[in-house]
Amino acid sequence: MAEHIRIRRAPGLWTVRSGGAVLGETSNALELSEGDLAPVIYFPRADIAMAFLDRTEKVTHCPHKGDAHYYSIVNKSSVAENVAWTYEDPLEAVAEIKDHLAFYTGENVKVEQI
């Protein structure tokens, strides 16, 4: 693994919400810490209501993790574009995040430990 990336099991129960809807809840979240950046919580895809997510054309590349594919969250009250991402085929050093989703948090998306 790249020396500046650490992945560990995130203790407790985690939830992600948008537009008043609970998109997912899990006790199997992973926390990815990368250098000086704030840690990011990755939710198992199986614990996310994928019906709220629409895949977009956006793809970015990280030299330490691989190609990230993006999703927008669509619910009754809003569309939050490109706020979720996943590494479908991550580099071997971060293989644990395969089949997981992470979310940009802000006004429209909340990730919380409950």
C-alpha cells in the first residue's frame, strides 16, 4: 500500500443521508486515511440503496488507488451530481475498497456515525 494511505475498519454504525432519505447504513464501513486529507468513510455497496444513485460519465484517476467512477444522488427533492464514487478495480495496494462507495459530504449529503 502507498505509505501515506491507511485503511481500517471504521468502528460503530455509519449512515449516509441525502434529501431526508437514508441511502445506507452499515456496521461494515472502512475508513481510508490519505496523507493530511480528512479520513473518508467507504460504505459496502451492498449496504447502499443503489436505486437512489445514477452513474455518471465522470471518471478520475488516482495514481495510488486507480480509476474512480462517479454517481449522482437523485431523490424527490434534489439531484446531487457526482457526489459518490467507487473504485471498481482498485490497485492491489487498496483492494479492500473494491465494492465500496464513498460520498462527498456537504449541504446535500451527510455521512455520520450513529
